[in-house]
Amino acid sequence: MAIFLDENSKVLVQGMTGSEGQKHTRRMLSAGTQVVAGVNPRKAGTSVEFEVAPIGEGAANVVDGTVSVPVYGSVADAKAATGANVSVIFVPPAFTKSAVIEAVDADLDLVVIITEGIPVADSAEFFTYASQKGVRLIGPNCPGIISPGKSNVGITPPDITGSGPIGLVSKSGTLTYQMMYELRDIGFTTCIGIGGDPVIGTTHIDALAAFEADPETKAIVMIGEIGGDAEERAAEYIAAHVTKPVVGYVAGFTAPEGKTMGHAGAIVSGSSGTAAAKKEALEAVGVKVGKTPTETANLARELFA
């Protein structure tokens, strides 16, 4: 099994006709993802041709050649024509809020927001709206979600790992990729990059709950970073609700106090939000926390020795 995304997911791409949308749509198709539509009001009725070649475990049924993906004028039209239930958004920050709201209004199951640099007020508004409508968001400012061997939605490289019994949830995109590669000998049910903005659609706790409920996920790796209290709240949730082993890593032990480090949410104020405090909170509930990504991967590997 997998969480939030599987081989039956039908994906539409908002912003597919742009350069980033085209590049990553080609990669998603090459990984075996069911990309069924693009959305662009100015190009409705056209189609985009993609030259694909199999990439990764999920590409078993991908044949070298050209795939034509139709473009619709709205998410609602694309859903009606194709049965799409997942959207991935590659549009500039200024237009992201309206794109998310359009996807939510179409009553999709999942909306993955890759765009970075979205104003926090916009994120708060569309997150609240999606919550009221019961639509799951992942992101913004994230690499997306991959269930290896089944589907890949976003910008995660599809060929660095395969399917297996580990669930991965991470604030950092690049650390998501590194952990996937480090543990490629074991593999993953689903890997989720939740993003590092102050307001995000899917949290560590959301992913922990889903992995706990998934019978094929036998262990969980959780990657956090400095800033905020998401990891401390996740520790409380683990203590109360998670029975599976959890291994953690917190990025930012060497970050200078008061400096924003990459992600908008990664800022430390006094003793609040430090890597040391997060590590302590996680270890207090039985989570083994590595000092480096490689040490963290080794701790996870020991669970399967």
C-alpha cells in the first residue's frame, strides 16, 4: 500500500504548458504516473506532446515514445473529461492562490503545490479553504510526493529508490532525496516532502497518522528542521498514537541564532525552535535521532537487520 497517492491516482498539471511544468510532467510520465490532463485557460483544446523513456521502478509499463496530454480550460473541465483526482501546481506565486482554490472547488482528493515564494497570507487563506472543503494539500514550497513503483507527483527524482517498508516525511526537499538514496536498499511505501513554509497543508502529524494506519509501512523516518514547534508537537503525537518505530533527523544544528536558513519557517528565536530542543523532545518519546543524515539512515537500517 501507499499513503495519499497510488497507481490509481489520475493526475492533472496546473501550469503544464510552462517550462517547469513541461519538464516535470515528462519526468512524471516517464516514472509511470497517470498524468491525464493539463490546465491552461489560454490553451484549452490543445495538447502537449512529451517524449518519454522509462525511469525508475514505476516505469515498468512505460514505453519509449510520444505521449499526448490534452489541455483543458479549467480544473473542473479536466476532471469531468478524465476523472482526475490529483492536481500538481507549477504556477508563479502570484497566481498560486487562485490555482489552489480552483482545484479545491473541483473537489479533488489531493493538491500538491510545488511553488515557492507564496505569501504566507495566501497560504493561510487557501489552506483554511481547503480544510473546510475536505481537500488535502501538500506544500507549498515542497518537492511533492512519491509512492515508488506506483506514482510520482512533483519534482522528486523517480530513480533513486524503490518500493519497500519505510515511510518518509520531510520538511526538506534535498534531504528527502538524500534519505531515499541512503535507504534505497530497503525502499519506501511513500515519501512526502511537506515543505518548510510557516503554513503548510500536510504536517508531520498528518503523515505519521497515515503511516501508522498503513499495514505495509513498518517503520517511519521523520526529517525536521529548526524553527517553530512542529517537531515537538509530532513528538507528543508519537507518544500518544504511534506504535511503529520512528527514526528522526533535525537539520540546523549549526545554524546561527536569529538567522533564517533557507526555508521561511526555519528561524530560531532564543531557545525556541532549536535543533537541540527538537532532538531532546523526540528522544524523550523513544525516537532515535541521528546527528547526520547518514547516521539517521543507519539507525533506520538497524530496524531491519
